[in-house]
Amino acid sequence: MHDATASVEVLVTDGNRRPSLAVIRSLARNGVSFVVLGETKGSLTFSSRYAKHTAVCPSPATEPDAFFEFVLSVVKQRGIQLVIPVLEESLLVLDRRRDEIEPHAKLAAADSEAFHTVVDKRLNLALARQLDIACPQQFELENMEQIGRASCRARV
């Protein structure tokens, strides 16, 4: 971690992925101080001229508990006010334990119910139907033999 004692306003996750680069550029242009987390020292954003504060963290996909604990410790150490989870896998981990992180920093995400409605196709379609939005026919496969029937229905 560069300058491990510096206080910053925002924590940005997923520094190893391209979307985080756009986030940190925008924050830097607007004079917002931040720390960006990535899974390796070679994370994409770590080489950006905008990334003054970086930290290597556990993977949210393979080590969700360690990732959360790392984020929470950085939030507390640096006085962070806002956590921006850039990718869905980080958001899923942080949302599950939102009640533990939000006393310290706001999570830049919709509330849990809205988030799960968006990422869960069944909930998403149920809401669309409730709002009278036309939706494709849907059914759940219960066994492999239904695959042939499903493809026949799709052609009709």
C-alpha cells in the first residue's frame, strides 16, 4: 500500500479491471482523494498517474470474507466516507455485509432489495410483469429431456 497512513475520502474496488480506471480518472479530475484496491501489484489502475494510493487485496470472487475484512480495515484506517464497488462480484460481497460497513462508510449502490431485483432474473421479470411490461415466455427446466421442447417453443 502506498502511503498507508494518508486519509482519503473514497475507496474504489476492482483496480485490476478496466472500468475502475474510468472511475479513478473521474474522481481525480474532480479533486476527490481515493485509494484503489486491486488483486495484484500489476493491477491496471496501479500504473495510472491518478493512483496515488493503492493496495493489493484478496479476490472478492475466491476469498469473499478476506476481501470484506480487508475493505473494512482500509475504510477504518483511512477514514473513508464512500466505498465504490466497481464490479458485481465486489458489490455482492459488500452488499451481503452492508450492515457492517455502512456505520463507517456509505456503499455507493442501490439498496439491497433494488440491487437483488436487478441481478436476479426471476425478480426482474416478476417486477416487469407487475408493471405490465411485455416479457418473453419463461419456464424452468426440471430435467434434460425438456431442452428439446424448450427449443421448439422458442421457434413458435
